[in-house]
Amino acid sequence: MGYYEIMLIISPEVETDGHQEVLNDLKTAITKEGGVVSTVLDWRKRRLAYEISKHKEGYYYLVYFSGHGTVIPEVEHYFRVTDAVIRYMIVSVEEKEFNAAAEKAAEAAAAAAAQAEKQEQAELEKADEATVIEESEEPEEVEEPEEPEEVEEPEEPKEPEEVEEPVAAEEPAETVEVDAAQEAEKKDE
Amino acid sequence: MRRDRGRKPKKKICSYCVDKIESVDYKQYEKLKRFVTERGKVLPRRISGNCARHQRQLTRAIKKARIMALLPFTSE
Ligand SMILES: [Zn+2]
């Protein structure tokens, strides 16, 4: 049993609605071999440092799963048969990093929920104000309806920051860098 | 005036040690950018000041970041 992190880039040609489908198919591949997906982090659209299949940008996702090594070929197979994913990498991670990612996702979800609540609250307050203005009988001073203040979107992508591996870790557990990795390594020379 | 026979007297320190980072994360690619040249090459240890352990991790992290197009490959 091990802990793994998959970073994948979905083609910019795939509509946002299609992302869930990719992630679901990936999940299916993982669970097929008894793996368990613990966390999916949306790393959002990013500019690629170099073109991949003529694309200049892509949608990054991080998927964390635990399971046996037999899951990996299943995942690789899925990536090979789909055109939606333009690059991927599977690395094994320490349990600590694995858990940190899950915490991060939980925090992000909580922040999003809080944000949604705040927005709802703001809308309610606006509605109240509007009512007050309507009720006031004075025809003068017809106030311009205030611009609904933009409720700020939560900060940019939450980079999985400083997910550290445990102390005294000898060399990070062997890294499984597949296909894309090897291909890229060649270029690296 | 002090002279050091052309040697920079500035002491190099490993920033990953300073930040108490156990292992270099390829996903922190903004930080990795500090350790590559304009042409995308990894800065040698004598310039980066990194300790051997972190430099080794850094090299690996940069490789991964390149694979995932987070950092460019060396440009000639
Ligand atoms: Zn160090």
C-alpha cells in the first residue's frame, strides 16, 4: 500500500464541464484496482512553460490516492486512451504530504462555503436596503441604485504550499515517473 | 580595504535549510525559478548556496516541474 499524487493537465479544448468526466473516469480506473481517491485539488488554468501538443495552457489538477502499485498501470492506461489529458505524472508521496493535501482541500471547501454564505448575506442586506428605499415616500433624492459591490472571489489557486515530507526521510521514496516523464527526460538531455 | 583574492567573501547559506523545508516540492515552482538561470539551467551549488541534500532534491524537483510544463526546459 502506498500514497500517490497524480498531477494532470487537461487540454484547454475540454470545456470545464468535461473536467468532472475526466476526474470521474480517473477515479473509476483507480478504484478498479482497489485504490482509494482521497483528495482532488483544482489547480486551475495555467500557462504552460512550453507548448504541449500545440497548447499554450491547460487545466491542472492534483489527485491523491492510496492503494497498491497495481493501480498505476490502470491509471496509465486511462491516460493513454483519453485525449483530454495532455500530460500527467504520478509520484509516490509520504503519508504526511498525502494528509496535508486532504487538509488543504477541506480548508478550501470550508473557505468556499464561507464565501458563499457571505455572498448570500450581502445579497440579503442589499435586498433590505432596496426595500427601505422603496418604502420611503420622499420623491426627492432618488438614489441611484448602488452598484452591487462585487463580492471578492477567493484568492487565486491555492497552491499546495509546503507540503513537507517527514524528517529524516532518506531520499524521497522512489518516484514513479511515467511515459510523459520519460519522454520529457529525453528532451532534458 | 580587505581583499579576498577575487573570491567573494559572502557566505552562502541554504535557503531551504533556513526555511526549515524538509524536502523540496516540485509544485512550489515559483520558488524553484530562483534556482534556474534565464536559459533554464539549474544554478550550481556554489552559486545557489544550497546544501548538498537540498541541491539534490532541488535538481529532482526542477526535473519534475519541467515535465509538467511548470518550468521550461533548457533553451539553447
Ligand atoms: Zn539545505
